[in-house]
Amino acid sequence: MIAMQDVPDHAAEYLAAVQHSRESVLTRPSPVPAIAGVYGWWFRDISPGVPADGCTTSNGLTLLYTGISPKKPPTNGKPPSSQTIRHRIRTHYSGNAEGSTLRRTLGCLLHSDLGIELRRYGSGKRYTFGIGEQKLSQWMAANAYVSWIEHESPWEVEDRLIEHLNVPLNLDGNKHNSFYPTLKTVRAAAVARANSIPVLANPGVGGR
């Protein structure tokens, strides 16, 4: 576990935030506020091959991924994102691999265990696990918990957290992590495989 004196401002609050289950997050009204912020994903079961040494642990869970909403405002004149952490977290829990980097990563790492495969659907430009998204959601219901903190400029906090914490499932800004090359290779191989086989009709399901 990382020593608190070695991590930046907001880290203590971030690491101490209450962890919520998929069932809790998807209830209505949701406990996740419709605000800008930083969230952390904690796991009970760790996918084989993901190194957990040096990762932060709490309540029997291991922090493996950090994320934000909204993303950093563009500098090309386009309007900034209006998404909140409530929308983003719900997408991770119940969406699909096309709309969730976390779901794509987990599905690629767990494809053998869960019997799922990344495929192209519809127009051929969408990559999801099809009906396998439901299996992935079931796995997340049993193993994935999320916490969050409020911050008006979450991208600033995320950059510092990724720099100082061991979060092996992050890709952006995380080239220094020892698992980065492996994760890139696993994800690229899944996309290459999907590109080499026929496009399927849209199954019309997400991870719900």
C-alpha cells in the first residue's frame, strides 16, 4: 500500500471514500451524485495476470483503476463535456465495451474465464462483447466496487493520482506502470481478432 505522505492532495479523501456495489449504484435514486469528480474502482477478485503488488487495498478490495467525469475540456473550441460521475459510473456498470474503457479492459482480461469475446457489431465500427456484456456485468456485481470524490477539475486530480498510485488497469497517462505494455498488447490482440472475423448483427443488449 502506498504511504500517505507519498501521494498528492486529495489522495487521503479519495482512498478513504465509501465503496459502493453495482446493486447500490444502479438503484433509484442512485447514491452517486450528479457532479464532477474522480472515482476509483476496487476489486475483490483480481483477474489472473494483473499485478497487485504495491496497489492500495481497503476492506478486502484492491484499487486497480481511477477515472473521472467530465473529461478535460477540449482546447479546439468545442464545448466541454457535461457528463457527471453518476452517468459515467452507471455506464461502466451497465453499458458495453464501446462506451466503457474499463469494461473493454476487464472483458479482454477475463475473456477465457467468462467465455466472452470482443466482436464488431452493426456497422462494424462498434466493438462490444455482445451478449457477453451480461456475463461481464454479473462478474462486476460480484467483484467490482466504486468510490468517488467531488472535484470541479477532476482531470488535475486524476493525473496526480495515476502518477503516484499503482493503478494497473489505467492506460492514459500510465506508461510508467509495469503492466502497461501487457495491457496494451491484450487489448490490441482482442481488436485484431475482432477485425479478422465477420461483423455480427447488433444484439441489442448492453450490460444490464
